[in-house]
Amino acid sequence: MCCMILPILVEGESDCHTLWFYEIPALGIPGASNWGDGWTTYLNGIEKIYAVIEPDQGGDILREKLTGCEAIRERLHLLELAEHKDPSSLHLADPERFRERFEAALRDAKPWIEVERAEAEAASHEAWERCQKLAQGPDTLGRFAAELARSGVAGEEEIAKLLYLAVTSRLLSRPVSIALKGPSSGGKSHVVERVRSFFPESAYYALTAMSDRTLPPGCRRSVPRTAL
């Protein structure tokens, strides 16, 4: 029986009532953006956690919050109901076949770890298709310097290349750090900004000031980035 592998996480109280009507345990989240990681204590000891992900912005928000929660992400299974928005919609469409169709959706639910791996592989493949020619070229830094000059930076090629390599080193086990010093109004910020423009925002943290005691919350994650 499906009840042996529940509960189901759903958005709002109406879907809870629908599942309870069919004697399916459910926990309602009061709004997709209101999930609190502290609630995972209610899910301790549960081997598989199913979450209904609705096909809208709220569903995207809920998915992001749940998959970012370290306490449950390895047990999380994403449940989608095809053309039906949520359990209540599935019930209204055909009450007599609700349990049959809902249990079929449970069997088809994908573990988040597998979804994440597939998405990462697809993104990696797409990225390689786009940059393969550049990556296999004989002089990547030379091409970068040429593009940088065309963007309006002149006379700072050596510094720019070092910054480029520093940001790229975020992919290594020990990223490189650079302290860029120079006289006030010497153009340091301009060079950094132009080099940053060659990378996606996810590749770095842009810090204008900081103390030795604090770092942005994201710096404590295992996301490879370089602080600039």
C-alpha cells in the first residue's frame, strides 16, 4: 500500500484534506515560500519523502527550498501529477480513479538525487557543446585578452589574465586568491568588473567591503565561487 511510504508534502490545507479523505497521510506547507528547514524534525526516520511539485512559480519555489534542505534532500522524491495541478485537481477530475492514479504517480516519482544528477549532466553537455572549440583552442588566454581589449580595457592585460585564472581556479580543489592593490582611482575596479563580465554571476561573489569576521552566507556552501 502507498501509505507505507508516505507522508506527502503538499502546498496548502485543501490538498491535505483531499489526501486525508483517501486516508493518505499528508503534511501541508502554508505557502511555497514559507517552508522552514526546522520542520524536518517531523520527518525524522522516514525513508522516503514525497513532495507534490505544482507546475507554476510556487512549485518552482517549493522545489528550490526542499532540494536545498540538506536534512531531507537525499530522501526527497518529486511527485508530479501530469496535467493536474495538485491532488485536489486530480480528485475533481475523476474521484473513482483517484487512488489508482495517485499511486501510479507515486511509483513514477523521481528521487531528487537522480534528477539533480541528470540535470547536471545535461547542463555539462550543453556547456561543452557551446565552448568545445574555445576549450580545445591553443591560446584561451590570448583570445580572452583580445576580447577584453575590444571591450575597452587597455594596458592591463597581465592583471586581467591573472584575475581570469583566479576565477577559473574555483573549479580546483584549492582555489587561488588575489589581493589587487593600487592607488585610489587607478582603475582597479574597472578591470575587475570587465573580467567579471566574462563569467556567469554564479562563478564569483562581488564584495565591495567586508570584515575579517564575516562572509556572505553563500560562501559557507560548497558552491565553487571566487570572491572578487
